[in-house]
Amino acid sequence: MTILTVTNQKGGVGKTALTFHLAYLFARDGVRTLLLDLDPQGNLSRSYLEDTPPEAHIRLLFENQMPEPYQVAPNLYLVGSDITLSKYEADAKLENFFRVRTFLQEMNPAYDIVLIDTPPSLGLFTSNALLASERVLIPVDISHYARIGLADLMESIEKVRETTGSRLSVLGIVFSAVRERLRFFQAFRRDLEQRYPGLPFRTFIPESVRVREAISRRQTVFEAFPRHKVTRAFEALYQEIKERLP
Ligand SMILES: Nc1ncnc2c1ncn2[C@@H]1O[C@H](COP(=O)(O)OP(=O)(O)OP(=O)(O)O)[C@@H](O)[C@H]1O
Ligand SMILES: [Mg+2]
């Protein structure tokens, strides 16, 4: 079972859209996929359902209960979230950092892959995800702040590794919603490649209103716009991601 967290403490960089599309692709290929929505905004959950069923709520972990993943599509299961999760955010007692890790260890049956979507912060919920994961996928936008934020995130990942002796490592950096003029983007990409050799993916996700349109219909671009450029980009990125997974 591979546990992959999609994270970046910067908001609106495409974490949820990426998780949503990767989940579709894994499930499409017959991979038993579990999604954990660790964001009290509940955006990922709402991409599938108006309301997460109470027994499938991630909040239960912080109430000493086991959520029951809810099937949202063939091969695809969700433990969802909404704003009611936020009441646990400030409860930073030690055991609360290991809720997701314990859940995934005790969960039955096992899944082939677990994808975890995180909120835009490095707080309790993102820590839970990192402490439970082996690999991290980092979507970035093309900005100066992205560079600074990425350094902070890399440091957090290093800290988790050092303090817990985990095998956590970065699977890769994804350029999402790229709309900058190509030359500027290429310079940014070269810079990140120098700082983090081998981490940036070759494929980038272009900005396209089709992504928003599809998600607002609770569909991926694969279902809504199968021949669009952004759809091909998600597919190519998925192939690259699979090459980096065991
Ligand atoms: N490639 C894209 N092109 C255009 N819009 C996109 C693209 N990817 C994501 N979006 C849109 O941009 C907005 C932010 O994306 P998303 O919610 O995935 O980011 P996020 O990092 O999860 O945000 P948050 O930090 O708030 O959780 C959403 O409205 C989403 O539909
Ligand atoms: Mg999100």
C-alpha cells in the first residue's frame, strides 16, 4: 500500500484538483484507491458528495472512532471532511498527530494506494498526513512566494523524517495551473530543478477554465472534456507519477 500526501501550505495551488484527477486515474486502472480529505474546507469531499455520510467522516479519528470509507466510484473510496473537522485543529496533544497513521495501520481491508488531500497550512492535519505517508506530491504555482513556501515545506518534511525516523520522501513537484508566459515558466522550472534535482515533473498542468467547469459538475476533465489539452496533461503527469512509484 502506497500512502501519498498531496500538500503545499500555500492556498489555491491545485492540491485538491490534482488529488481528484489522480484518484480518477488510479481507480480507472483498477487500483483500489482510498481518499482522505484532511481539509476542513471539505473541497475534495464535495467534489463527490454534497455531504459526507457521518460514518465516513475523518473527524471520527479525533473522537477515537474508525471511519468507514464510503464508495464514491468503482475502486474509489472516500473518508470525507467538512468544517466540523476544524474544531480539532487546536487540540495539539501528542496522540492527535498520529490519528491518520494509526487508522491506516489498523484499517481493513487494505487499499493499493491512499491519496491524502491537505489544507493550506502546516498544522495538525497536514502533520497527520505527513506522519502517515511515505511519499509527498507537491503542486506549486509559479511565483516568488512559491519558492519561499517550498523551502519551508521541504524543511518540515525533513523534520518529520528526522524526528520520527520515517521513510518519508518527496515524490515530485508538479507545476499546476501554469499560465505564465513560457519563458518565465521555463526559468522558474530550471531554478527549481537546480534547487531540487530530479523532483520537478516534466509534465506541467496548464491553466484551463475546463478544470473548474468539470469540477463544478462533479466530474474530472477525463469525463467532461476527454480530448482537451489539460486532460492530456493530467494523463501524462499520471504516467510520470506511476514511473516514480514502486
Ligand atoms: N489547471 C487548472 N486550471 C484552472 N483552474 C484550476 C486548475 N487547477 C485547479 N484550478 C482551480 O483553481 C482553484 C484552486 O484549486 P484547488 O482547490 O485544487 O487548490 P488547493 O491547493 O486545493 O486550494 P486550498 O489550498 O484552498 O485547498 C479551484 O477553483 C480549482 O478548480
Ligand atoms: Mg484544496
